[in-house]
Amino acid sequence: MSDNIKSSTQEHLDIYTIKNHLVFLKDGSCSLVLKTTAINFNLLSEEEQDATIYAYAGLLNSLSFSIQILIRSQRKNISDYINLLDNRIQTTSSQKVKENLLSYRQFVKSLVKENRVLEKKFYVIVSFSAIELGITKSTFNPFARSPQKPPYDIDYIEEKASMALYPRRDHIIRQFARIGLKASQLTTSELVTLFYTIYNQGSISSTSPNPSNHSSPSS
């Protein structure tokens, strides 16, 4: 029964496989994902804000390809931090320090209970489209079932996509650096974890997904 559910779920996902830090989709397209740092725009001076706006405009004007920007907001899990405080409370020999830690622990728990503490993460998706691969719209039958595997071998798609994606990646990283942001490409395991959390938002399991279990579906 579980195998049938898994198979049915895979049919509705656009992702075919994740390999060599790239995401391969069933239509033949391929993408890489960059994770970026962030700056607090409101804390910048007026001159710094203007400089950031101009630099960002320069980034957009320099692009000859499309990008997608993803912002993920997740509720912050402070259980590890609470456990750390508990450990400090148990091991400290000073009664005054212990009382301060207990008070601080209660303050943190109350703060989180009354206010949702969200963690924001920022991503940029750079894609190599199926059209760039040479697949025309006429290739697709609008009445046909969605493809369950790419039209070409994965190694062939990777070879073609890499020649386009890596220069685009390097260009974006350089442009972000001008704004004061650091961008880095997600690895295979990081991509698997990202998509696992996206598709399993209601899951309470703390078990990390195993990248070796996320190979392409059997043909």
C-alpha cells in the first residue's frame, strides 16, 4: 500500500532526480539553487539604501536569463536552545546564576509562545529550460499525460545544462557580492533536505532524509 502511495506521489512531482548538485525535472529542464545571506535594509543609512538599490538594479539589468527568487519562512524550533539552558541550569554551582537562567528560560518560552519566531531563508533558482535543450513546444502533446521521465539521458542533459548554468551561477554570485550578499550553491544533500521539508511540511518526524533514497524513479 505504501509503495502505491509513493508511486502515485512521484507521478505528481515535477522532479525526476537530484544529482551532482542539480535538480532534473521530468520535462528535460534542469536547475541549480543558490542560498543567499540577507541584509536588514531598514538598518542601513539613506546613502547605503540608495547604493543597495542601484546595485540591485544593476544586477537585474545584467541578466540575460531568467531567475526565480524563493523566500521560505519557517517557525523557529528553539527546543535545542531550551535544552542547552536546562543543561546550564543543572550544571551551574552558583545559585544566583541558576535563578537568572531559570528566569531567562521562562522569558524565552513566553516570548516564543506569544509571538511566532520565524526564520527566513532566501534562495535563487537558476534554470536551464527544456527549450534550451532543443525540445520545442510542438514536441509536447497538450492532451498527453505528463511525462514521467526526461526525453534524454540524464548525463546528456547534465552536460548541456552545466555549460549554461555554471557561468550563470558565477555571474549571480559576483553580482550579489556587490550588494554585500554571499551566495552559495546548494549541494545534493542540501537540495534533498530542502525539497523534503517543502513536500513534508506537516511531518513531525525529525529523521533527516537520506539522499541515496532519492534517486530517479524506476522506468
